[in-house]
Amino acid sequence: MQHAFELAARGQGFVEPNPMVGAVLVDESLSLLGEGFHQQFGGPHAEVAAILDAERRRRKKKLKDAALFVSLEPCCHFGKTPPCTQAILAAGIRKVVVGQTDPNPKVAGAGIAQLRAAGIKVEVGMLEAEARRLTAPFAKRMTTGLPWVIAKWAMSWDGKIATVSGDSKWISNEASRAVVHQLRGRMDAIVVGAETARRDDPLLTARPAGPRVATRVVLDSIASFRTDSQLVRTANETPLLILTGPDAPTENVARLRAAGVEVCVLGVEADQTTAPATVNDLKKIRLVEPLAVLAELGRRGMTNILIEGGAMILGAFADLDLIDEVQVFIGSKLIGGQTAPGPVGGQGCDPLAKARLLDDLRVETLDGDAHLSGRVSGHVW
């Protein structure tokens, strides 16, 4: 099963909005018969890839006594490809071991039931915590309609994202920035606030390009963004979406649309009977801009989004507990300055006992920089 997880991770950035899935076929002595993973959206699923691999290895006849280890429940419905349960039955596999049930309502245990009804032995829940970690972004979108939110920032050792004057190039080194570009290359959207976009005039693209082309998203409540910015000038090359509020002047919206920018006007409140649920029962909270943003991006079928700042935007999402994962790059510098900004604004927590905890922590060094990552505890779907 652990090997199935490793295989599944190879599909990251290629398979969304589908989940990453890996599969391994073994005989009674656990010798490998075939393996595979979901390589790209619309392509064969992991179970089918593993069966085809066994056929290439000329081990098709051994599948009658084989066990299939798969990170996620086999699908049982027609989508881009036929049901994987049919392929398993056709191959004559005797046993299936599943990491977790599929959160997709079209499956949700029905694939397991179908296999059991056909006489196949099915075990469910092997290394389930790891399986759920692998599918968390997909599961969140399936169950809430919202994308997985990754907050990213670079800061100095003393927790500053810029100097007192606002100078921030460059706090992190080239090795850190290369990892950021890899991260961007598997995102569906990269989100920044209007002030950050004005100040830094970024491109917000992955260089070199990754498996996905992220939509650049600017949160601009009055649609006042400059049309001579790099983002607007490249809108015909890489998607740019400006999300604004109902009070945005119509002339501002028209000006940006005339420049080739997609502008979407978000409301302030949503019908509580239809607003997507998320952690802490956000149906009961007024739909401030962050949740409206996620609802819109989720409606567009986005699975993973990266918020790159600034502090006000990160703080607004953090205050509503809408951040699922954190990626932090610490440059080996001390900046100082009492008024130099930190990475996360907003109201924050008080008392300290209300601080959100991180788990699944990982640390690596990048030519002297430190790269820290973690997931917000409790964000499991």
C-alpha cells in the first residue's frame, strides 16, 4: 500500500480534478505482478494501468490469484473512462485491499459493495490516515465544493516579509524560489491581493512551466487594478481573473474587461441554504470575501489554490480558518524594524489557546534557506 501511495503521488498536478491514485498487483507471496497510477486526467485509472502492466509483464494468467492494493476505492460509474470495478472483475482478481473509500458521491462505498457482491474479498482502511492525506484536496472539493487552500510566504529569520520601506526582493534565495515555481506549476489558481499585485507587479507564473497553468487571481474590491501591469499585459497568454465586490464602480470593471481581463463581481452574502459548508460550520458566518472567493473558484472546478499574499489577504483567510496547508520559506537574513510587516495580518487569535495547530510537519534546507510545510490540524475530509 505504501508503494501504491508513492506511485499515486507521481500524478500530482496532472490528474486534477481527479484524485491521485496508485495500484499494485501482487501474488500470494507478495511478488510484484503489475503496478500503475492515474497519470493524467481523462487517462486510464490506476487499477487499469496496473492490470495492463501485468499483461505487459506476461503475468496476466497469475491475476486469477492476485491481490490488488489500491490507495482509493475503485470507481463503479462511467466518467471519462469505464468503471474500474468492471476491469477488476474481468481480470479475475481475487482480493482487493483499499486505502480509503471514495468521497465522490457517485462512488462512496458502491464500488466496494459491487466487488463484494461479485465474490471478491475486499479489505478497507489499510494505512487510511496516509490515504486520506493523499486525497485531502480532492475530498475537500467533493464534500464542500471548495478548493484546498495553500498559504505561501517567504520571510526572514525574525519573521518579516519586507523591510520598513516595503523592500522584499529577495528574502529567499534562488533554490527556494525554484521550489515555489514547482509549487505554482501544479496549482489551479494563484491568489494575491490588489495591493501586493500593485507593489510587486508580478507575473505569478511557473518558470519553467509545470503540468498545470494556474489562473492568476487578484482580489480587488473596487476593480482599480492598473491595466499597464504585467498581469494585465499577459492576460491573453495566461488566464487572469479579478474578483471584485458589488461596490466596484462600473467604469472600473468596464476598463479592465476592455483590456482583456475577466472580472467577476462577488456578492457580500450568500443564501445560507446553498452556501458550501466548510470547517467550523461556516454556513453560520456571513460570507465575507474569502469564502466568496473559494466558492467561486470551487464552482470553476479548481482543486488546489495557492495564496501568495499579502498579509491582509492571508490574515483574512486565516481568521476564517480557511487555510488548509502552509508553505513557508525562511531566508537566512535578519531584517528587524518594529513596523516591518509580518506574513499574516487580520485579527489573529487571542488567547493563545485558540491558535491553530499544524501537523504533518516537514523541514528541509535549500542552500541555506529553510523550507517548512505543514497542514492545519483537523482539516480532514
